[in-house]
Amino acid sequence: MGGTVIVWLNGAFGAGKTTTARELVELLPDSHLFDPGLIGAGLRALLPRKRLDEVPDYQDLPAWRRLVVDTAAAVHGEVGGTLVVPMTLLRQEYRDEVFGGLAARRVPVRHVLLDVEETILRERAARRGEAGETAGDDGSGEGRAFDAPDTAADGRCPEPVRHPAVRHRVPDWLRADAHTVDATFLTPRQTAEKVAEAVRAGEGACDIVQTPEPTAETVAAGVLLFDEADRVLLVDPTYKPGWEFPGGVVEPGEPPARAGLREVAEELGLRLDTALRLLVVDWEPPRPPGYGGLRLLFDGGRLTTAAARDLLLPGSELRGWRFATEREAARMLPPVRMERLRWALRARERGVTLNLEAGTPVGA
């Protein structure tokens, strides 16, 4: 299988992921079933009720997404071979975080979508007496709501309570991202055979950047680029959730401004011929499992309309880009990045450089 170590079976509720996974383990040599739903059950037992009440299902917990990555890597280290993972990931940012984390640990993923017609999914749910409201699946390979029963009859975690219009619908991004197997009229064994054939043929490989996890504080350089209306350029990474500025980690011995120029060239195919002006230096405190460090934002100047049209994105690293106003950026960026951007824009307006600690000007 070309070194494949994770086969991730994705799909809407009721697509038969877990029954297919059990059949697939029999077809792929040296393979093992890995159920991330058990991690959700563990968090339900470990976290205080107040925290559980804040999220509709365990996939919304950053701890769940982080533990899926760490546990999958640890289990693979113990048993080797291939892990078969039946688990719905319908939110693209969660797919980014989990698959990006696995890529950072050099754990490659084959992403396979089990596609079943929506009418068939609803019929299956109705036959189980679900009425669109309760848990089920075949055992189940889903995230789950915290007010659902602890486990299904076979000891696995049940399906979350999601609106029926969402539960049976596969988003467009997932169809484009994964290798699709139409399982509408197939038995689980036939579906597994189709998946095994696709995996052996190299289908479903995730072309995602492998960004090593930091082991100490880092220095990162970001570059703010503006259009002729003074909107800022943001990019959408494939390997982590949320939008970001062009830029990246400064290599040992590399000047930060030069690192910013290098990252802009690598990420956007754009070679800037102007000197970068430093806008903010922000000390990001360590927040486990992150180590924090210094984050620098530079002013890269304005791009003409023609220059913006020529931007090139590496598919393995960036999904897209767009210019955004400050108000639009506030809806796109995580809070810590937005605070950094907010002060960088003020520094640009005033022609100064600001020293920040955790997104706040020192002395403010």
C-alpha cells in the first residue's frame, strides 16, 4: 500500500463506516481498527459537566482533536501497520487540524468518503426508529452529543444529536478532498473491497504540508500585504484551522525579515522587491501543548490588481486567499491573531513599531 498507515473512512451518519471498517481490517494485511469515539467517551468521563455543556458534541473540544492525533500516532507506534479509522469529519477546519497534526507527525492518511444517497440514509435512520433525533449508526464512527447515552449496544460511542438536515448531507469540500466510494447499493463487504482496491491503487492520499511540531519557543515572521483599497491579504492553510497571514517560522540563523520574504515567495509565488517594515513584535506565552515565542508582523506594502491575479498557491499548504477588511478579518481569524493584526494596523497608520505581550501593547 505504499506505506499507508491510516485509512480514514469519512461520510455522513448512517453511511456504514464502522461495519465497512471491520470488513476492511480483514482485507488489509497488518491493519487494526482505531475508534476515535472512545476518546470522546473518555473526555466525557474526565471533563467537568460545565465544560461539556458548552459544546454540542465532543468534536468541538480542542482536546478531542488533539488527543485523536496524539493517540493515533501512539497506537501506530505500538502496533505498526495500518490503522482503519471510521469517523465522520464534516467540518473542514476539524479535518485540517486532525490531518495536519498527523502529517506533522509523519503519519500519512488516505482519506476515503463513503457516499450514500441522502434518501437511503434517511430510510436507514427511519428503520432504526431514529426519527432524526437519537443516536445510532452501526457502531458508529461519529462524534456524539454529551447528553446522549454513554455507549451503543456494542460498547462504542453513539452518533451526536445533529439537525437531520445536516446529519445526512456531505459538504462539497469533502467530496473534493477525499476519494469517493459510492456505497449506496453495496454491502459492507463490497464497500470494503472497493476501499481496499482504491487504497492499494494510491487513491485518497492527502497532499498536505508536513509542518513539524515545535519542541521549544519559536520565532515566526508574518507579512501583511494590502490591496489598493487597503484590505489585508489572508490565506487559508490546509494543515490547521482558521485563516492566517502569509509567513512562517524563522529558520535558525535566518534574519526574520528575510524569512518573511522567503515565506511569501514559497506560499504565494510572489517575490517582493521592497524592504519590509516591522509593525509589531508580539510575545506569545506558552499554552500547552504549544510553546509560544516571538511573532513578528511586517508591512509588505500594496499589491496591484495585476499582481494579485498572479498569486500562486501550493495546494499542499494553502487552500485559498482573499483580501479582507478589518471587520471581515475579525470573523475569520482566531482571537489571538486578530489582536495582533489589530495592533499592526494601528502601527501602520501611525508609522510606528509596537511591542506586544500576548496581543497587548506593553505599558498599555
